[in-house]
Amino acid sequence: MPAPQQLDRARQRASRARHRVSDHARGLARRVQPFLAPVSALGWTVLASAVGCWILGRELGWQELMLAATAALVLFVACLVLVIGRTRLRVAVTVDPLRVVVGSPATGTVRVTNASRAVLLPIMLELPIGHSAARFSLPALRRDVHHEELFVVPTQRRGVIPIGPATTVRGDPLGLVRRTVAWTGVLELFVHPVTVPLEPLGSGLLRDLEGQTTNDLSMSDLAFHALRDYAPGDDRRYIHWRSSAKAGRFLVRQFLDTRRSHFSTVVDSSADSYADPEEYETAISVAASIAVRAMLDEQELTVVAGSHAVPAVTGRRVLDVFSRAELGSHTLLDLSGRAARIAPDTSVAVLITGPRSSYADVHRASLHFPPEVRVLGVQIDPAKPTSMTSARGLTILSLQTLAELSALFAGADV
């Protein structure tokens, strides 16, 4: 057989051998990994030091290094023994209530029950709460005995606070080995923005026949108003023949429009529109106040805030949307276009922005909506006097604090 062919076959056999060894090594690593996972970086350092000292001690004949290696290895094994065994628990985390307003108290309870036959030795329980974590030292528990711990959730800021999962931590005092087990899922605590009460927002624009009657006259509706003389172009179906016969001339029915508003509340979530994050918090509170009033008026509502856009929201869900909203790169122009797309039957649009947005920015955003839609702009500007400006069919309210919204909004034509 020629030498080149023998060389190729040898390379193929070596390649197959490497693949077999690699497959066996990966399989062994998968089986061993669960046992080695609890070892911390410090534990691996101690183990590596023990092996290094043992090798050097044998090569150099130093008994001191051999003793140090033996002590480190015994220490590592002793720490490893502390995490051997299976813990069986029933852990329940409850938070009441799950929805609060900024600043309102929110407390929770952790209930741990020993579900094993043996006595549960003292163990550490960790519960992540937002960006921090609560740690509880559980006492020894006999079978089916439970232990409860209370915790308080800080609610000084609007947002969604994840709570959990609750994990138990077993390990040694030196931190060489650490074994964690998750027992629960993640709860979400919604911290809603502060709101202020508003007067009823009005009837809005013509949308259907189940809304409120207005003072606008119509030739086709359900709310009858009066009779008037026939004019060229009137629909002959609305001629009131009996009254026309008595009057000697054609009379037609006249109606009042019935209206049902669909409010679209858009919050500018671009960081470039606000000089301070607190201004954005005020904008969120303004939007939430308007949304709550719209729901009390039993109006349809669409909310667009940041990356969250929810049409036809009801109940607590609307305030949950405001809890999730965050500053980012979503401009008022983009968000208004999104609101016009997902809620084409909008009758009243409220666009809320910060002090760095100009009148032209709000006007461009309002052009996403049809001409018959009433658009109201609200600008949060602590440095500008409270005012109301109207031009080119657009009204912009400028306010410094949330407390001014009720009085200022009452004077706006919504």
C-alpha cells in the first residue's frame, strides 16, 4: 500500500479516536458537574493549592508542603461533606397587597415547612427583593413543623419589583462550598404611580350609538330632538308625515348626537425630552390620573408608554402598564403614530411630554391622528408658569406639579 494512503488512514483513525475520547470526556463532565457545581472559586483555589503542594512536596522532599497539602485536602473534604444530603421543604412566599401606590406599605411572609422525615438543621434562606435580598436564618425544624418570617418591601419608587425565587443556602463557614436550591417562583409587586382626582372628561367625538347625548345636532341618531323645515338634500326617510300634513309643509326629524369617547393616552418616553427623571415620573402620574378618570367615565382607553402599548385596557391592568413604563429612546412622534395605528377609532388623544419638547414637536405628533380627533398636549415643565396655549387646533397645558392638573384640566376642552 502506498505511503500516502497509509498516512491518510492513520490520520482518520487518530481523528476517530480523538472524537471518542472527547465524547467520553463530555459525558463524564456532565455526570460529575452536579457534584462539583457547589464548589466555589475559593474552594477550587484550596483544592488546586493542595494538589500543587503535594506534588512539590514529593518532588522536593519537603514534609511541610506534604502536611499543608494534607490539611488543605482534609479541609476541602470536610466542607464538601456539609452539603451532602437532600433537603425537602415546602416554601410559600406571599405578599399582600400585590398592587400598591408609591409610598404605601407592602409586607410579605415566608413560610417554610420541613417536608422530610429527618430534623432539618439550621439553614440560610435568601429571598431576592428587587435589587437587594433578604436573608433569614431558619432554626432547626422537626418533621411537618413550619417557621414564618416577615419582610417589608420598599415602595418609594414607581415600578415592578420582582420578589423571589426563595432559595436555601447550604455551605461551610469558610465559603469553600455553597449549594443553593430554588423553592419558589418570582412574584411581581406593582407599585402604581400617584394620581389625582379629575372631573368627568366629557363626551368626546361621535363613535357609536351607545354613548352620551351632546348638544350637537345630527340628522341620524337615536336621541330625538325636534322637527324642522325640510331643506334640499335632507333624507326623505326622516320626514315626519303626520306633522307635515298638519303644518302644510314638509318637516323632518332632527336628532342629537350620541357619543362615546375612546381616549388614547401617550406618554413621551424619550430621555431627551426630560431634564430630570422626576419630570418623567410626573408625566406618568398625569397619564395615570387621566386614565383612571376615563375608566370611571366608562370610556374606552388605549395607553402607550415607552415600549408598552395596550389597547382597550380595563381595571388594574392600566395602572400596571404605567408601573412598567421606563425612560428610553421612544419619542413622542413614534409613540403617537403607534397609538393611531392600534386605536384607529380614537376620539380624544392626550399627548404628555417634558420641558425639552417644543410646540412644534407636539404638533407633529398630533398629525398622526385624523382632523376630527381632539388632541390635547400636556407639558411637564417645573421652570415654566402654569398656562394653557391653543393654536392650529391644538391645546397644550403646561404645568409644574401634579397637583395643578385637576384645576388646569377642568378648563381644557376635552
